[in-house]
Amino acid sequence: MGIVMAVCAGFLTACTQSRTTQTLDRFTNAQQETLEGNELKVTAGSSWLAEGTYKNFILKGEALTQSEAEARLGFHTDGKSGYEVIFHNGPIDGSCKTGSLASVRNLYRSLAKDGDWFPFEIAVRGKNISISVQDTTVVCYTEPSQPYRTEAHAKQLLGSGHIALCGVQGEVSFRNLQITALPDDAINECDTMPAVDEQKDLVIRFQQEDFPVIDYHVHLKGGLTKEMAQAMSMNYGINYGVAPNAGEGGVGRMLANDDEVYAYYDEVKNMPFLCGVQGEGRKWTATFSQEALGIFDYLFTDAMTIVDHKGRLSRIYRPEEVHYDGITKEQYMDHLVDQTVKILTNEPADIFANPTYLPEDMQADYDTYWTDDRINRVLDVLQKYQIALEINARYRIPSLKIIRMAKERGIKFTFGTNNVDANFGKLEYSLEAVKACGLTPDDLWFPTMSIRRTRPVVIYNKF
């Protein structure tokens, strides 16, 4: 992962090769009507092409979106070909957000807000496209020699062409549009990660279908830094939800109190990630206020730490902490399910992470221990409290059977990894499960669905 350290983020301006800058202040539509001025407004259904064609360039400007409004800025286009950058803000609801390279690198959290002017920058240098919003690089995509494109997106390729402004809904304004043409041999020296082999890649297939690909369960640990995560996210086309642990007993960045929660959030709120937090251990609900944890986009917890049948705190992912002490593994399994139900009932989380995890010496008999009755006890509480079920890529859980049972009940899903270092894959099991279980975007959970802030905290364990 050493090559990740020299990423696009933060270096966009320093790595440009400038020529004469022109103002884009005159656009024409198919009816030969003109849109002119330093400040341009586009509305739903309108489409405007700027004068001149461009190959390599840097385009800078500012945008202003009204509530629920959306526009797209096309480049290398004749009105049908090329790429589009999305301008659409608002809450994390599953719609593509500002800075998305439409259907190639869709983003689901915007760094900009409705009602405020914000700067953006789009650069094409050779086969590399980079996009920044609020001076933060959110896309750094290199078109491979053999890009994967569906029939609907067959013309979504680099070449040369016009700059276009297209209204989708509501009203979006642009101002101070300045474009700088670059030489044919221009390169982005900050594009250091290898182009993805899209003929084999799963993620681009989901992106082309506008199916949200979000890993909600990424931890900055094992050498993974914010900068490395940003570069990997852009290269892979996977939106990351980066989360620290709030509580005790976990591994990696740990938050111990409300003050540390607020300090951490200030560190990451302007990063191009979803901002999550994990309730770690079983004391976190008594340690942190709901107000403090409520600043995060989402909160998840798991049942990998339980109070065992002897009243001991047990991290079941550590074999040395799993003690049967005279009971059978079937009885231990019943207790684990009891604990899972208590956790999900009393701890107001949005997502059940690492779901159905078993101690190491029970994993070989996963399907035997997870009977229909035990599965349904867990699904009952997920359904009652509208808690999403994580499809975990690292442990390849829950089973496809359980995913199908949850889908039948209308339970929503998220994808997550729970990485231990910087080499944690590309959500392979999660994406395989989507196809195997027939999941659609309607089956996915997004932070706008959260009800955790309305749920009471119940201190049910006595330590």
C-alpha cells in the first residue's frame, strides 16, 4: 500500500500544467437560445453547451443548489457522449451526491450544503479524471484501456468535446466558470494507483447500474490512515464509512468520553467519507450521551462482546475468553442468542454488525447452530427496531439463507468489512450476496432511515 501515500487528495492544484484560462459565460441549447453571464442558472429539463471543445483541461467554478435540486455538468460531450459530474446535496438517502462521476464513481455523502455557494474543480489529464468539492478531492478515476460499460453507458468514454450544463430537477446556479486547456500530454502526477481491471471488477458493474456500493464498517487501524482510505475509496469506487470505536475492549482508534467524540468528529467531518461510530463493549450506552453520538451519520454495534453465563465480559472473537464451564455448546449458543437479543433491544444502534458471528471452535458448524428458531429471534428484534443487517465481507456472514429470510421480512441491509489493516478487499462477499439473494437498492439502509435518536437507552447489565 506504499503507493497510496502519494494520492490525488490535496495536490490537485500543485500538479497542474497551466495554459491560457478562459471564462465560460456563454452556452447555447438545441433551439439556439443562449444562456449568458457570470452567474448561470439551470432548471429541470434544460441542456446547454458551451462554445469550444476541450480534451485535457482544468475547470473551476462555484455552484449553488436549492433544496432537492440537481444538475449535471458534462464534459467531452456532444450532448450524448462523455461523462457527467453530479451537483446534488442533501441528506444521505441513497441518491448520488455532489462530485459524483455519474455511474462510474457515484458518491453518497456531499461535502457541500444546499443554499451555500461552494467551489468545485474538474480536471482531465490523459485518462485521469479528478474532481474536488470544497477543496477536497472526491474522485480520482483513471479510465482503463478496456473500460467496462453497459449498453446504456456505451458512450461514457474520454475523447474530446464540449462542456455542458444540464438541469435535472429544481434550480442549480453556477458562477465564475473558468477553464484552462492543457497540452495533449498532460498527466496527473498525483495519480499513483494502478487503473482497475474493469473487465474483472465487480464494483464497476454495480456503479454502472447506480447500485450504491458503501462499506460502512472501515476502521483506521493496522496502518490504514485517512489519506490511504481516501485514495483506496476513490480507486476502488467504494464509498467508505469510517468509524472509530466508542467504548472499551476493541482494537484501533478508541473514544473514551463525549469530549473525545466531538474532537474526533471535528477531525473527519470534512473528509469525503460517511462518518460512523461503533458502540464497543457493553458499557458504551452508559458512557456516552446520545447527543454526542448523535452527531455521527450512523451508529453500529455487534454481539462479539457478551456477558457470558457466569457474568463475565467475554470477547468471543478471542478463543481464550470463551469458557463453556460445564455447559454444552448448544446451551452456550442459546445464551449467545439471548445476549444478542438483549443487545439489540436495549442499545439503540442503526446497524447490527458482524452478525451471527460464532466463537472460532463453533464456526465449522455454523448452519447447525443457527437454527430457524434462533435466526427468527434475532430477525424479530431487527424488524421491531428497524435495525439494518450488515452483510459482512470479512467473515462472509450472515449466510445467504439468513439474508434471504431477512429480505422476506423487509429488513434493510448494509455492507461492511471490519478491517484489521489496509488490505481488506472490495466487499466481494457483500456484492456476491446481492446477486445471489436478489437484493435491490430498495433493500438497502441509509442514514435517513435512522430511528436510534428516538429510542431510549436501557442500562440492562450490572457491572
